[in-house]
Amino acid sequence: MVKAKSFIEKFYVAFIGFLLYAPLLVLFVCSFNDSKSRTVWGGFTLHWYTDLFQNEEVLSAVRTSLLLTTLAALIATLIGTLACIGMTAMKLRFQKVMEGLSNIPLLNADIVTGVAIMLLFVHFMSLGFASMLIAHVTLGLPYIILNVMPRFQQLDKNVYEAAQDLGASAVYAFVKVVLPEIIPGILSGFFFAFTVSMDDFVVTYFTKGAGINTISTMLYQQLRRGINPQMYALSTLLFLTILILLGLINHMSATKQKKADREEDR
């Protein structure tokens, strides 16, 4: 009975993993297929990758996406962290109200958010990179607050006040006492905001200007003209890049945890 239960659990996990990663495996294989057909294997090739790096439209979209997502994540991290500092100084009732208001972009449909932001921008500014940046900062803020706020709630305020009593300035006490405790939340929020910004299509589509494309909007335009195998190569590279980054982050976290455990043992 125990063996049967163990087998069912392992089979269930393997089946869910297959459903999640089988499409990515198909995408990976198609990126090396010499044929444009998705059902006929024409032999192994790398020319879709070489063509990809010679396609200026794709390279321009990649540069725009990286610049947009990095700036949006950094700005959202700064604003979100400052917002968390302000909320910790509020009374509990007002703090809960502000946390609820900050979660509205998470609960709201992307299509509604995109149209609302577009209608706001067209009355005050022309659509372009700046409008996309503001929209992506708005998308990333809730993720920063969700990751940073619990760190502030776990923080012992007496330590910060003790540092000030010993002569430290407010800024110095924050940098030396508070910041090290909330850095994990800030980093988690940054990567969440970066990922959401990179993945977003709907809000980007409604707030971008003419002639500006990110990876998501460029892929949409390519699919309307027909599937280009270069997009398989681009998607594969994006997936591998994210996989490598996640591996490095997990390795750094594990190394830091081991180091902390050794110091505690001493």
C-alpha cells in the first residue's frame, strides 16, 4: 500500500512536470529543425540562430525590452521600498488599507489596466517609451511591496532605535541595521518585477508608441505574418537565459545559507 502510494505521488509529479515542460521541449527541438514545418524533421541546423542575430528588428526589440524591464524594475524597487518604509510608520488600520490598494493591479485584468493607462496617457503625453516605462513601473510596484513588506514586519524596531541611541544617524542606522535585513525581499521583488515586465504583452501593446516594439509585441506581429523559426530560437535563448539566472540565484542563496550555518555552529 505504501509503495503504491509512493508510486502514484511520483507519477503525479512526473505527469505535471511533463505537462509543464513538454511544450518547451518541442520549442527547443523546433529551433534546431532545418525545416520550417513543425511536423517534419529536416535535419539539424543552427542557421535559425545565426539568422536571428542578423535580424535588426529582433535585436532592436530585445534591446528595448532589456532597457525597459531593467529601468522599470529598478524604479519600481526604489518606489516600492520607500512605500514600505512609509507604511510601517502608519497605524495598523491605514497600513492594511494601503496594502489592499497596492494589490489592485494584481487583481485587475490586464486588458482593463492597459486600456485605463492608455486613456490616461493620451490626454497628457504622446505614447512612446516613457509611457511604457510608467506603465511597467505600475505593474511591478505590487510585487515589490508584497516581497519587501513582510521583511519590515519581521524586523525588530528596537534594534534600529538602539543603533540611534548609540549615536548612529537615521540614515547610517538604516543602512547598517535595516537594509541588510530587507535585502532578500528587495532582490526577490526586483526579479519578480523584472520577470512580469519582460513577460507582459497587453499593457505594453496599449501603451507603446508607433515604431517601438518589445519582444512580446514583436512576437505578436511576427505570428500575424506567419510563424518564423527564428522565433523558436529567440524563445529558446530566453528560456535558457532565465534558467541559468535562476540556477545562479539559487546557488548563491544556498552558498550564503551554508556560510550562515557554519558561523552559527562556531
